[in-house]
Amino acid sequence: KISPERPPIRQLDEAAINRIAAGEVVERPSSAVKELVENAIDAGATRIEVAIACGGKTLIRVTDDGCGIPADELPLALSRHATSKIDGSDLLNIHSFGFRGEALPSLGAVGRLTITSRSGAEAARIAVSGSRIDPVKPAALNAGTVVELRDIFYATPARLKFLRSDRAETQAVGDVVKRLAMAEPFIGFTLRDCTGGGEGRVTFRADPETGDLFGALHGRLSRILGADFAENALRLEAERNGLTLAGYAALPTYSRGSSTHQYLFVNGRPVRDKMLLGALRAAYSDFLSRDRHPAAVLFLDCDPHLVDVNVHPAKAEVRFREPGIARGLIVSGLRHALAEAGHRASTTVAT
Ligand code: ADP
Ligand code: MG
């Protein structure tokens, strides 16, 4: 029975749509940092600096030396579902981090957002806060892009209340930056804490690595996880049915009391996937007791058509066309490396 009081169906306005969608993309400061750093990587940056204040609650600023955004495209960058990364027809063929065109409009809906960018000879700036977009103005910038998000969730106190302590949010931002730094060893990363104003202090720094991919990855992991991990890590390289596994896995003797040293990447994208983590655990089951956790950094790569990264807006989950192959590759690749290391160790002892 329809009540006579029933209001008519109305289209939500753009600001309301952005605010609703923002809830899925931006949960906390670290999710904003993730989106902005991914944009910088997609832009071909070689150096990326992240600055935060108060755990990112009052300030998040990501500076890159990438390709920049032309002044006349700045308003488009802030409009929903506008992207330069895919042509819209092939959602199954994704090679960039971004593709939804949702991050910048969402960030503009949850905080005070300013984008300054240089493409070619001119630099320009656009600012948005809530539903108000300021017109594009000329600006001064040497190269690349600076995106600044101030006062995240200032207009939604309910969301602000759900944020954790500055310390916990700072930690989460650090985790995001480090994960992406593992995925991109040839890019330099700097994380700065500007709480209290000014230049702040550098809390994490990884210079661009050089050499071949494994060498660069080894150097980067040593920087992030420590020389101890790097010294105890076995190099992994395996392939099955068009799926490749690469990375480093630590000897069982380097196992941890928690699963904090487990990093998974699918087509270069950091993921937290239960199935893949389960495979990692299974591979070590003969070598570790139940209360110990393996340490490993695994990169799975395959044709984008064989994996759906479109499952979740924050893109932490993935869905393989044939999950059994991914699982099998991890288990057999790791077991093989561990058995070889064990064999090497026993023959060293014997001789
Ligand atoms: P997506 O990354 O999914 O395309 P975003 O909302 O994150 O969507 O960004 C919209 C567009 O703005 C991108 O497609 C890209 O063209 C441009 N852009 C965003 N950040 C940068 C950046 N740091 N450098 C160059 N271009 C950028
Ligand atoms: Mg993006």
C-alpha cells in the first residue's frame, strides 16, 4: 500500500552522490593516501613525497614529479567517473592502479582538496570543498602534481569520530606507503610528519633502487623490512598456466609471532586476500609450528583478464578466474624454494 504522503523519486545531486560514494573509497586518512600515491605512480612519478599531520586528520599532501594534469582538465579530474586511464570499454584489461575516476571527487567531498599541477609550460590550481569548486587559477610549480587534502571528514563528524588515535592513523599511513614502496622499488618514497607545522620530519625514506627487478626488490625489502629479513629471504620465481610468482620468502627460522610480515601483490597491487594468505600458510605448514607465521613478500602476475580487481572499491580483494592455480603456484613455488634451502643447508653441514 503506497502512502499518499510518498514523496516523488528524485535524482540526488552531484555533491550528495560524491559524499555517498566517498564512504566506500575513503574510510580513513590512509585510504586517501593510498589513492593519491597510486595516482602519482600511475602518472609515472620517479619520486613521491607524502606529508601528513595528526595522522592525516588535518593534512595529507602528496607531491609527485609525474606527468601532471593540463589546466583545462582539472575540473574533469574532480568529476565523477572521469578517468584518463581506460577508455571505458575494457574493464577487464586494467594496467593502472586507478580506473574508476572516483578518488579525487570523493576526496573533494570529504575534505578541503587542492590540486596544483603542471603539464607542459603552465601550472594551475583547482580547489574544492564540499559542493563548492573554485575556478581554475594559474599557479607556480616546477613539475608534477601536488594534491593536498585538509581536514578530512570535517563536514561529517560521525565519520571523524570513528577515526583512531593520531598515532594509529599515522601507523596506518606508514603501512600503506611502505606497501606501495615494495611494489615500486624503482620509485623513491618519502614520508614526512608535519604535525606542529613547518617542514616536519622524515619518518620513512626509500631512495629509488637500481639494477634488475630482483636486485631492486631485495634492496627495497631490506630498507623496509630490515637487513635481517633480506639476509634470510629466499628468492622465488615460478610460473604456471600464465601465472607467475616472484618475490622473497624468509626461511622458517625467521618466522614471526604474528602475520605482520606477509605482503601480497597481484599485478603490482597490494592485496589482502584470504585465499592467498591461506596458501602461504599451507606452504610452510611442514616447516612451522601453529603459533609461528611465515614472512614473505609475494608478487603474483597474470594477464589482467584472468583476475578481477573490480570486486571492491578500495580494491583490497581480487578474484581469480581459476583460484586453484594461484593457490597451487604459491604452495608449490614456496615448498620448492624451502626444500632447496633445506637441502643446501644439510649438504653444507655434511661437508
Ligand atoms: P582514476 O585514478 O581512477 O583515474 P582519480 O579520481 O584518482 O581517478 O583521478 C582522476 C584523473 O586525474 C586520473 O585519471 C588522472 O588523469 C588525473 N590525475 C589524478 N592524480 C594525478 C597525478 N598525481 N598526476 C597526474 N594526473 C593525475
Ligand atoms: Mg586514482
